[in-house]
Amino acid sequence: MTPETGKPSVPANAAGSGGSTTPEESTIVSAPAPPRADCIADSAGGLTFDLDAPGPGLDLSEPDHWTAALVLRRRGSDDEAEEIRLPLAPDGAGRLRAVLPSTVALPEGRWDVYVAFADAEPRRLVPGLADLRSLVDRRPGTSTSPLAVRIPYATKHGNLSLRSWLRGPHAEAGDLHPDASGLTAHGRIHRVADPAAWLAGAVVEARCRREPGLVVTAPVTTEKRAEDAPAEEADGQDFSFSLEYARLAEEWHGGLDVWDLWLRPADGSEPARIARLLDDVVDKQQIFTYPVLPVDAAYAPAQAGPYYTADNDLAVRIEERPPAAG
């Protein structure tokens, strides 16, 4: 209870109070709240960050008298070159803004986001409001430059980070239809000059991680452009393929085999990793799950199924089938 004004409070363990002796409650000093950044994504792959100024002492009307930057540091790298600083400037509404355009190359990986004011040590940012609507069912325009994908997300510790991909060419995985015989999948090729010519005679390669030289191929079928596709989208980008699990099982000799899926053109040019990147889901593995189905193998009863890796690349795994219950 709050003591009345003008009357001193009496500690419970004061002489003559009759109360029991108890330790005094420790004083709790709250740490300042970490700076928070709102984020808006655009359909080209750029990001805009908005955050509050650090207290009332900063005069946003005179930016020449202060410096501020949004700092991106690539996780797991000690190389100072793996740091990108984006200038923070007043946005005209009393906040600070930094822009990461799609034209600024951001190598693949996870980037932790900091804010730095003047000479102070950069501080981690926490995520605020995120508008990622433009990333949902994103349809990149026609271009041969590498495709930039950046998805902001909250880490397990509540901090703001970015997941970045830079692919050219890129094969975007669409609907997957696994069944007892294998995997039928649909996709779309991006960042090639002539998609129809690039896909003509192309094959899907399943590359075994256990033995890199071991490759199983499947033919690719080109598909007509969807009726709801934007007019500016190039024709001939869509493809499909069917990969038989039995062919992978022929090479399986126990344990876990992972087969990474690539799309290789007939002309011998650079292949494209098949992956699912064009949406607002940073880790597909936990969201897009598919059944693991029995497959006959000479070594032992096995099972196989598709999945997305930690990098959101498409792969097929084959492993020993657990014994039937009972």
C-alpha cells in the first residue's frame, strides 16, 4: 500500500513494530527497451525500415549534426566485408528510414540487423510491424539479373534478422504431388533470356549428397502459361517433371540418402537449383510438409518423400522404413 503523503513509512523490521524480520525487497532497474523497426517489402525484392529516433535530444531537422545507420551483419562471418551499412535519414514524419534496394547485392545467408547512432556501439533491433504482402505469390519481372529475395523475420531470441537469397537462374518450386510411385512437381523458371528455349530438352537432376557424382535424371515437360498470369510475364516459364522413387532406391544401401534437385538446360549453361523462395515464409520446412511413403528397395524396406532444406531448396530423402507397429 502506498503510504499517505507526509507520513513516513515504517519498515516491518523496525524496533517496536512487532513485525517479523524480513529481507528488504531488492530494487529492480528496468533496462531500456531495445529499438524497434517496422519493415515494408516491395515486389522487386527491396526492403524499407522505419524506426523511432533515439530520444528527444536528436534534432531531425539538422541531419548534418548527427549520423545514423542501419547495419546488416552476415551471421557466422568474422569478415568485416560481410557488413552492410545503410544510411538512416528523416522520413518527414518524425521517424528514421533506411532503404535496402533490390539492386544492392546481399549474398545468401542470414543477416542480423542493428542500428548505430554516431559512435555508439550498434544495437540489435527487434521487429515491429511487418508489411510483407508484396512477397505473397510474388511474380518477378522479366530480367536476366540474379533474383534477389529478402525475408525479414524474428529470431528465437526476438531479434530482427533477414534471410537472403540471390539466384540466377532460379527454378521456383510450385505444387508438389508425391505418391507411391514418386514425385510429380510443377515449377517456373526465372532470370533467363528465353524461358521456352532454356527449358527445351531440359532435365531434372537428382544429385546424391552421399556420392556427389551419382545423378539420376528425369525429363522436363513444358506447360502453357496460366490464364491469370500477368501480361508482362514471359511465356514458356512453366514446367513439370516426375521423379520415380524406385530409381533412387536402386542406389540406396542403408542410412539416410538425400537427393538435391536441380534443373539443367540442354545447352550446357548454368543449372538452376529448384527451391521455393517467392513468398513470405522464411523457413518452408516447418510449414510445407509432405508424406513419406513406402518404396521397394533391394537393400531393405525403405521410404521416400520430398522436403525443403534449411535453405528452402527442394530435395528428396530416402531412408529405412521403420518396422510396422505391433
